[in-house]
Amino acid sequence: MTTTPRPAPRASGFDWAATGLSLLFLGGVYLDGWAHSHGRVDETFFTPWHAVLYSGFFAMMSLLVGRATYGFVKGARGWSVMPDGYALSLAGVTLWLVGGPFDLAWHSVFGFEADVEALLSPAHALLALGVAFMTSGPLRAALRRPAGRWRDEVPMMLSLACLVANLTFFTQIAHPIANLWAAGRATHDITELGIVSMLLTTVILVAPLLLLLRQGRLPYGAVTIVVGLDCIATGFLFDHGPYPLVPALFMVAAAVAGDVLRAALQPSPARPRALRGFAGALAVLLQASYFAALAATVGIGYTAHLWIGMVVFAGMVGWLLSYLVLPPRGAGDRPAALSADA
């Protein structure tokens, strides 16, 4: 008796729609950020940039609420009105329905935020959390089903890219592409800020990819999509000159090299040495490519002691992150043959 092979899990049309609207929504976030960083806003809430941003939200809300309504009509109740993985996305809509009026009221009472205040105000923090909830639906949905074909993993990769880009938007003061900390001479305090900032960004870019590795779900191209989208988008927030094209492209090239390295090392929870080596090497690639871009354009403002040390420390950060994502098991928890490979 022969059995028909079970078809590989596929991303649904809803996953693709949610992914497309997530990109549109996040694009509105970055457009508004570009307007703020380039002095294109005034002391009003109703701006063209807010119009694009909130249009993205209403499109996303329509998709999520429409799907919840459909589920309710079909007899589902509670969070089960949403496809698996999207309940938190619906909660994100609620955060924005509360956060939008809260943002307007906050401006009315305390005035409009200036510079870094716009990234840290309570109203904007609530909106940031809502964006994270809404745009991460395809990621959660994918992780709750077995891995499928490469194209069916694309919504998961783009959703993770949106999640990371949302986080780096609100930590843009620490992003090396948005600030080019190491370009040109700086004061002692600015130099120290740049060093800490670049290590923080290393964590933000590398850790989510390691989490996918921990789940055995890091498809080829994921590093390029997540890191590439983040660095290209963050370049639009740079406000000290023209778009930093060369640093952004060098970071994308490093991400492509990271995908090649992943294919070569085949890191996985079953191969912890390869996973830890990949984590450290990816961090080194990203940091080294950044300094290479500066060297090829405006020059590196840091001394050799600093920038070479930064590359080494970035590798250490990536390596240590691997232990958070995949802790070594106790001697009694695994076969002795695996013990030396942690």
C-alpha cells in the first residue's frame, strides 16, 4: 500500500497580504522619521507624513479586523477568530487605536517632541509596540507550522525584517548607518558613545537571526533580507549629509556574505560549534564591512586600536549571543559525544 506524501506547508494568501501591508506600514514609519530628521515637519499633528503613516495603519487594521470578523461569522470565538499567530497582531490594532489619540493628547498637553524626545515619548513607545505586534504576525504564523518551500518562508523573513527595522528605528541614535559615528574625529564622549552604539546594533541585528537558527528556520537569504532592509532603510534617517550609500551597500554585501557563510557552515542546534562560529563571524563581517566603507569614503576617525578592537569585540558579542540562544546543556542532559561540541 502506497501513501501519498503530505504537501509541504505553504504560506497563505493572508500571510502574503499581511506581509505586504507590514512593509507599507513600516515604510510610513520611516517616511515620517525621514521628515522629522530632515526638518520637513511643523508644529501640527496633521502632516502629509502622518497621513501616509496612518494610511498604512488603517490598511493593516482593515485586513486584521476584516479577518477577525470573517472568523466570527464562521463561528470562531475569542482569539481563535484570527489565524494561528495573528492574535497578537489584532492586539496591536488596539494599541494603535489607544495610542493614536494618546499621541494627539500628549502633544496638546506637553507640546511636540524635539529630536530624540520623539523616539522615547510614552505615546510613541506605545505605538512602537503596536507596530511590532501587527507586523510580526507572519513571523509567528510561520514558526507555528513546519518549514516549507523557500518562497513560503519569504513572509517570515520579511516579517522579521520589519520587526528588526522597527526596533532600530526607535534606537536610531545608536545605529552606525544613521550616525556614521566613526567617520571623522570626535570628542572623547562621542567616541565612547559610538563604540557602545555599534555593539548595541550588533546585538539587534544578529540576535533575531540566531533565534531563527535555534528554531531551525533560517532560510538562505534571510541574513540579506533582514540586515539589508534594515541598513538601507536606516540610511534615510541620516541627517548630516547625502544618503550614506556606500556604508549601506557594504553592510548589505556583508549580509550576503553572511548567507554564504551560513550555507557553508550549516549551523544548527545539532551543530553548536558551527552555530557559535557563525554568530561570531557574522558580527565580525558586519562590523568590518562598516569600517571598510568608511575607509573607502570619508576615512575612519578612530585609531587602529579602536576600530580593530571593535571588530574583535563585535565577534565576541556575536559568540556570546549564541550561548543565550543555545545554552550548553548540563553533562547529565545529553550524550557525552555532544558534550565537547558546545
